[in-house]
Amino acid sequence: MVKLLYTSSMTDKLFLKITSHRENLKISQGDILYCPETIKIKLGLNYLPQNNKTISSIEIPKYKYFKTIILIDIIALRANFDIKLENHHYWYKKIYQFFEFHYGRIQYVLKKKYNNKIDRILFIQNIISLLLEYYYETKDSRYLSLSLKLLRIHSLSKIGCFNNKFFGQYSYNIILVHFLIKNF
């Protein structure tokens, strides 16, 4: 009973403008860099464009350090999701550990990595998508929790994101989180 009450009140506050996110995702649908077909169908996002086939052919390198990760690595990891591969599992685990350990200073770390604020927002929104999609497939709630924490950092998610080309990725993440919590 307590769990349901907490989840209900949390979703009411967090997803107050979910319909506007759905509308904005329709408008900025070309801004989504990647969306898994299973999630696209489940969420009723069939209007999103087809995924680029070359992304799924990119080979994911061996994980070294977080500072060496670039956006295309994250997109390729999302496109080639396979938890059975040891290299992929290692990537997910290391990315999770990095953000969990460095959460308090994540803005500083990302500012060192990306000088441009728009690049930081695009990178973090795709990391959040990666964490949410991982949770969707594995039901490991640590990834959902971390993605919710990252979504609450306004300078890395919302501010500067509205009315520009990265609003679509943010709306996608909000819609996906809404679906995941509703079906918790």
C-alpha cells in the first residue's frame, strides 16, 4: 500500500506535462538519435523515423575509461544491446558505477569533457536513455533510480533543452520513464 501511494504521488508530480512531452516528441521526432523498435512499439511512438542501419553495424570497443567514451559509443551500445555479451555487460556496469560514484560532481566532470553546453545535454540525455533501456530489458531498478536522479539535474537535462533540437531526446526519456514507473 505504501509503495503504491509513493509511486502514485511521485508520478503525478514528475509527469504533470506528459501530454505536452508527447506532442513535442511528434514535432521534434527527427532529433532522436536512436529508439529501439520494441520500445517504439510498446510506447506507441511509431511516428518516430526508422533507425539508421549503420549505427547497428558499429563495433563497440573495449571499455577503457569514461573520459574516452564519446556519443557514438553510447548510441552504438544502445543499438546493439546484448546483455549476454561480456563486453556489453561490462560497459553498462562501468557507466552505472561511474555515474553513481561521481554523481555529486557530475556537472564538473562533464564540463571538462564537453565545453559546449548543448553537447553535454545531448550526451547526458543519451546516457539516461541507455540506463532506461537497460532497466527496461533487465528490470534492475538501480538503473531506473540513477536515471531519475540524472533527470533531476536541471542544467544537464531541462534548462537549455527546450525550444532547441535536443528537446526530443528529453521528451523521449520522460515518456519512457513515465511508462516504466506506471508499469513498475
